[in-house]
Amino acid sequence: MSSGTQAQLLPGLGATPRLLAVAGLALLVLPQIIVVITSIDPSPAAIFPPKGVSFEWYTNAFTRPAFREALLISVVVASVTALLATTAGTMAAVFFVRNRFPGRQFLVAALQLPMLIPEVMLGLGFLILFSRMGMRWSLFNIAVAHIVITLPYAARVVMANLQTLSVSVEEAARVLGAGPITSFVRITLPIIRSGIVSALIFCFIVSFDNFTVAAFLVTGRGTLPIEIYAYIRTESDPTIAAISTLLIAVSIIGILAIERMLGIERISQTGSARA
């Protein structure tokens, strides 16, 4: 094939990735749009497109006691998970970024395993483990499992932020008489604060939205995703669409906050950053 023929084909090839990107984006966004539109359907059959506009299903979502209790449980579990996972993730990030030792890359890779293993396998594994240990505390078990699955997210975000901080800044603080703890608290921590806050938000969202692992461990009143699943097994009205719309809004707000404080580009580079 001549060079002139190749040049004529290149523009067509350039359009294909753009079309695929648009198609992929549409597949991701379109279901969310349908859920939002369905949530205002006045009929109890969740018809799309809706025949009118009504917000009664949002009222039903807030007035139903089971949803209120599940929301409180989800907020508490997600808050504890985010706090502990981010604390542990920050400590792990500082340890791995500031130290070089044999086996370090293996440990960094092992830290990411909960992101790679299917959640069905994780949920089943936790169920077997907690059963063997006689741990039948539903919410405690869910919180422990959520900490494990969110820890890699916290570590990756903080590591990405920490890698932008030059070691010379910490060394200068130590030369001036600051100890390791003082240097970390007064120098390192304020600089990586945006990464820590982003990790908190990220872990909260992941824990709050998690269903698969929690479904294996719940024995009584569960989190909001569990209650949503129990509701749709017997009801078909747009109440779940209304709740989903609110969850979509919360997730969007969280992602925008992370983008504003840290930048999605920097988060996306954590996987390819040098270990």
C-alpha cells in the first residue's frame, strides 16, 4: 500500500476511536438518565417515558422507616470505613513511597488485591472467615470487609499525592531540628491534605454504594443497597428510581469534590506511577 493511500485512510481511523468513546459514554450515561426520568413518573408501574411529573416517590423514600434506618446504617458504616481505611491507607502510602526495600513492589501489588478479586469471591471469603471465627456481628463484619475493599483506593490516592512532594522538603525540616513525627505532622500532612480528603470521600462513596460484599454478611437490618434490593423484590414503583437518583447526585458531588481537590488525571496515574 502506497504512502498516499495510507494518508487517506488515517483520517477515517482517527474518527473511529472518537465514535467508540461517544458510544461508550452513552452506554454509561443513558441508564442513569433513564433512572432519573423514571423517578418522576406519577404511575406506580415505573413507565418510561413518564406520562406526567410527580415527586411522590421521593416522599415515599424519605417517609419509609426501613429506608431511613438503612440510610443511617449506611452513613455510619461508610463514615467509620472511610476514616479507618484512609488512616491505614495514608500510613501505608507514606511507608511505601518513602522507603525502598526488597519485596516492596510485591507488597504494593498485594495491597491492590482487593481491587482485582471479584467482590463475590471476597464476600464469600469473608462469610466463611467470620463464620469460622464465630463473629456474628453483622454491621461490624460489614465494616471490616468494607475497610479491606476500600483500603487500596485510599492508598492509591494518597500515594499519588505524596509522590508530588519532594523528599528534600522533609529532609530540610529534619535538618532544622524537627523529628520524624513533627516533620510529618507539620510539613507532609498539610501538603497531602487534599489527597487525604479525596481518599476519605472516595472510600465513603465506595462503602456506601457497596452491595455485593454486604449481601453475604448481613443478618438483620442492612445497609441502604441491601434494603433497596429487598424492596424491589416485592415492589415495582419508582421509589427505587428516586433513591437511585439521590445516590447518583451524591456520587457526582463526591467525584466533583475529588476532582477539585486532587484532579482525576492524577488519580488515574496512580496505577501507572512508579512503585
